[in-house]
Amino acid sequence: MEDIFVARIMSTDLHTVTPETLVEDAAQVMLDNDIGSVIVVDDDGYLEGILTTTDFVDIVAQSHPKAETAVSRYMSTDLVTATAQQPIQEVADAMITYGIHHMPVVDETEGVIGVVTTTDLAAYLADIDVPTAL
């Protein structure tokens, strides 16, 4: 595989917030722009941090009082799936086309047998094993 530089693949259409932005407003920016993170910058535009969809898991888990809302209210149901014998290039193309980061792997007789994530694809490209713990 040919070596390419970060500049060739990086996104430059950044969506930023300040450290004082309310999480609800940051979430709305993410939803409106169909993005998984916002970059947190100071008043001069210098990097302060990043807020990702994963951070919202912590926000919900630690919220008090608990909302006690069923998963069915928010879960995605229009899913794109893969099979175990599908070429990885097809899976990567589909993930880009549909803007998804997790693709369930299904079998006609066994049902769901796995999931392919963007982390799995990055590890494959880097020719390393997926870390078992962070």
C-alpha cells in the first residue's frame, strides 16, 4: 500500500465550539452537520479539546436524574449489514457511502455474528491487531 500524508485524507470542514458551549448546543451542531465530533477551541482558535459521540455516552450515563428512556426511542433501525464472506473493500465503501461507523455482520441461519467498526478498518490498514483494552 502506498504511503500518503495526512493532508491528503484529513477533513478540513471543521465544526468548532468553545469550552463554554452547552453540551445540548454542541450536540445540535453534531446532529445538524451529521458529524461525530466537534473541535473545542479558545477565542483565538487554538485547540482546547474535542467532544465526541462517545463522550455523550458518559454524559447520559452520569446524568441525574435519570431520564429512564427506552433504547427503542433512539436506536437506528434502517441498518446496513455485512456478511462474514463479504470483501472488506465493499464494507469500507458502504460505511463511507452511508456515513456509518459500525456495521453488524449477519448470517442467515445464526443471526448477528459480529460487527465491523471503523477502528477495525483502521487497524487492518495499519496492519496491526485491534487493541483488546485501552
